Amino acid sequence: LVTSGLALLAPGRIATEEDAPPLTSTSYPRASEATALKLVSQGVRASVIRLSPSVHGEGDRGFVPTLIGIAREKGMSAYVGDGLNRWPAVHRIDAAYLYRLALEKASAGAVLHGVADEGIPMRDIAEVIGRRLNVPVVSKSPEEAADHFGWMAYFVGMDAPASSAQTQERLGWQPTQPALLPDIDRASYFET
């Protein structure tokens, strides 16, 4: 199993398992999917799992905790523009179950999506963070985003919804863990 990402597959529309990854280039230097699929032609039972940018749950050290840290540091929780750009998400336990099913059932060359929430608006994520930290929730222009979010600005402003409908149908995978917003709306996400 090769792990890949969903964020750059189909900006602005819902990405599906049918979408090809961006071509390998200096701006997208990953060739993991192409390498895995090339191994299939050599008789290796390889498949790809594309994960949501936000794999959340107990022990999360990724996307949301980084946004919480920025909001703490800046004294405000922000989003870019109208905040309607969407991010897919999956709970880490649901993702782990998907990996198990993929090992047991996925066919060689399968491309699978680890997505439970197809697209949570960034403004909704910022609102949970703002309420929990008791800081204002504000919009930043794309020009202001770089200063506010630093290296995360590009990702925070990206619209990257994705579906796992085909994965669910093929493997019988059904996410059962909490969705992103109720999961991050817990005290443990805000403990320092």
C-alpha cells in the first residue's frame, strides 16, 4: 500500500478515485502513485490510499493543531476570503480500518480514498477554533493569508473536496468515527 494525498487532485470540484494524480514536476515532486501502479505491471499487488489532508482524532499533530497554534499565536482564528473553500477529513481510526480492508480486499492497482467528510468549509473549522480559544474569527484576503498563516496559507485557501463513494462500495468501508467538526470541538484539541 502506498499512501498519497488528495489536496491537489481536483481543486474546486469533488475529487474521486478516478482522478489521476498531478504529473510529477518541480511543483509536485511525488511519484509514489505512479511507482505503485508501475509495480502492478511487474506482478506486485500494489494499491494506493489517498488520505484527506485532515486525519483527525486523539493524538492529532497535523492540520487542525497547526491552525490552533496559529490562532493562539495571532489572537484570532482566520480563514481566507469567504471561507467556503472545503477540506475533506477522516478520523484516524476509520483510516486505519481502511488500510486493513485494503490489505485484505483491494485489487492490484486499486486507488482508494480515505475520506469521511467530503468537504468541511474552512470558515466552520475557524469558527470552532475561535469559539474554543475565545478569540475573534476573521476573514483574511489571499494577500494577507501568507502573513497570517505562513507556509500553511496555500493549503488553508485551497478548495479540495473529495469523495470516497467508490472506495466504500468496493471494500464495504463505512466510516463510523466522529466527523471532523464534533471531533475537534473537544477540550483535548485545545490543551497545551
